[in-house]
Amino acid sequence: MIVTAQRDYADLVQRGLSLDLTRGKPSPRQLDLSNDLLKLPTSYRAADGTDGRNYGNLQGLAELRELFAPLIQVPAGQIVVGGNSSLAMMHDTVVHALLTQVPGAARRWIEEPEITFLCPVPGYDRHFTICERFGIKMVLVPMNAGGPDMDVVERLVATDASVKGMWCVPKYSNPSGVTYSDETVRRLATMTTAAPDFRIFWDNAYAVHHLTDTPDEVADLLALSAEHGNADRVFVYASTSKVTLAGSGVSFFGGSPANVKWLLHNTSKQSIGPDKINQLRHVEFLGDGGGVAAHMRRHADLIGPKFELVDKVLTERLGDLGTWTSPKGGYFISLEVPHAAEVVARAKAAGIALTPAGATHPYGKDPDDRTIRLAPTFPEPEELEQAINGLAVCVRLVAEERG
Ligand code: PMP
């Protein structure tokens, strides 16, 4: 058997592939779906009559906030529209919290002896990078089928006042595809926290990114938290990066009135106003919730078959050498195999670039060395099939060699 695995791997290397499955980017054909944006807006007047070409309106156009309010479960008045990147908004809210007291805080986070964020794993590497950048300690929380292990979360937030934050991707999580259950969301909204200024960074990046006709729903954390006296607990984020153009979309922050006031107080020192021409363009292009849903179905038509292809090849070629997810939405498949780092290294040597093993965990260290994040959206199906076939050869080789 081992001879067969080694021969297959030698054949793979011989082919001199150059394939990239690293980042969850939309494919050019997905971007083409939004090409009409390049001809918009037809008018630079906002609904309130103001001139979108000029400075002003730090919070963002009301018509865009109203369009996205039901989709991201935040009242329009409590949304702030950002630039093209919600990640930038997350980064900047952490910086603002370090430098100016968030509502409810006794002092600025930078004055705390230690700050800890809870990190459900596997998770999104760029969340962890923000923490690493500012010396924020990260504590791993295992993900279950309905979201993070809430027994662990409740214990940590109740007993450790240094726990100021928690990263959450509530729908079609990056990379596990998990959607938080109603029970998880209820417990997040109601749990007792030792830190009065604890914040959940609710990164709803895949709120409308369904792959099936039976979309997952997530309970409304912001409303539930407010109902239970914890209105300030939640920072919501979302963007149209994977709805329209990944480099030219719009992003959103949502929160309690106090949090919105705090954020605008900070951003008013940064900018005289956002790009409202882009905001107008998005309102005109997407129209309403139905328009967003129809547009997202066109994405699903393009990427759904890619997810199916990965599932099919893994089923045929890996069998019980690994387990993987079949998400109902989002951008990733999470593959679990023994010796993940070595599999990724073998794939790299064969010209197949995968997200580094460990990237799904804080500090790039997966204690079990098992998780590999697969991003099937960007490559064309033929390349994708080659890459997954090649990956299966690598998994088999490592399994045989390591016994
Ligand atoms: N959050 C998650 C969970 C993501 O997967 C991504 C994109 N990979 C982002 C945020 C980045 O969002 P944006 O393009 O709005 O910065």
C-alpha cells in the first residue's frame, strides 16, 4: 500500500501543478454578477436630497441602512456604514476600545493589566491576528454542532474579569460552517460576565450566503441581549464583500445606541464622511431584501456545484481517512485529518497551496494538528477537482507513512 501511495505522490509532483485553495475569494464569474455596479449610481442624490458626492453623513445613508437592517438584525438607526472592509471595522473597534472607554468600562482597555478574548476554534485567522497584534491573550473554546461550547464560555466570562471579548461568526462559520443554535444565542445574551465592558464581536459575515433553499436562521443576539439588560454587550459586523465586489463593497457595524454613539465619537476624528456614491450604487443595484436574495441565489448557482464537487472527490478518494463538513452556506469546508501540517507541506511541494495548518487556531497552533480549511469558491471546477484529488493523494501518503 505504502508503495502505491508513494508512487501516486511522485506522479502528482511530476505534474508540476500550480493550484491555490488558500483564501475564500469570489471567482471572477461571481464578480461578474455585480458588473452593473460599475455603471451606477444613476443619481448622486440621496433619499434625503443631499449630494452624495460631498463630505458628510458619517453614519451612512439611511436607505442603505434600512435595506440591510433586517438582513443583519440591527435597527437601521443603530447601524454605521463603513468602507469596503468589515475586518477594518473590527480592527478599529478593538483599537478604539483600547484607547477610549467603551460604554460600561471602568477604564480604557489599554490600562488593564491583561485583556483576554475567547476564540471558538476552528475559527477565522484574521480575528486572531488582530488579537495577536495588540497583545490580547486568546483562550480557545471548542466548537460544537450548535456553536461554541457554552459551558466553557459561561464559566470563563463569569470568573475572569480580564475576558473582555469573544469572536463569533454566528452563521455558516469560517471555517466549520456551523450556525449557532437558538440556545447558544440565548445563553450568550443572558450569561453573567465578570467584566462590565465585555463585548461579543458578532461577525455575521455570511448572513445571506446560503447554498441551499432551506437557509439557516440565527436568533437576534442584539435584541435578546437588550431584552435581558445587556444591550451594550454586542458589536455586530457584516459586509457585502461576498455579495457584490470583494474589494469595493460596503461594510456595517451595529450595536446599542450607546455603542453607536461611542463609535461615531471615535470615527468623527478619523473621517469627514464615507463614500456615499458607493452606498448609493449598492442601494440602486440591490434594491431590497428580495433583490439581495435573488442575487445570492445566483452566487449559490455558481459556487454550490464547487462545494458538491469537493464533497464528491473527498468521499471517493479519502473514505474514512478524514472527516469534513458539508456546509449549508458560507465559503469554507473544514477537513479534519491526522498530521494536518504534514499533509499541507506535502501538498505545497506538489504545487497545491492550502491555508497553513493551524491557521484556524490562535497563534497558528492547532493543538490536535487536524484542521485544514478548504476554500473552494475561487478556482474553476477543473482546477478544483485536480487540487482535491491531489490533496487526497497527500492525505493517503501521510497516513500510510505515519501508520
Ligand atoms: N469575517 C469573516 C468570518 C470572513 O470569513 C471574512 C472574509 N474571509 C471577513 C470577515 C472579511 O470581511 P471584509 O471583506 O468585510 O473585511
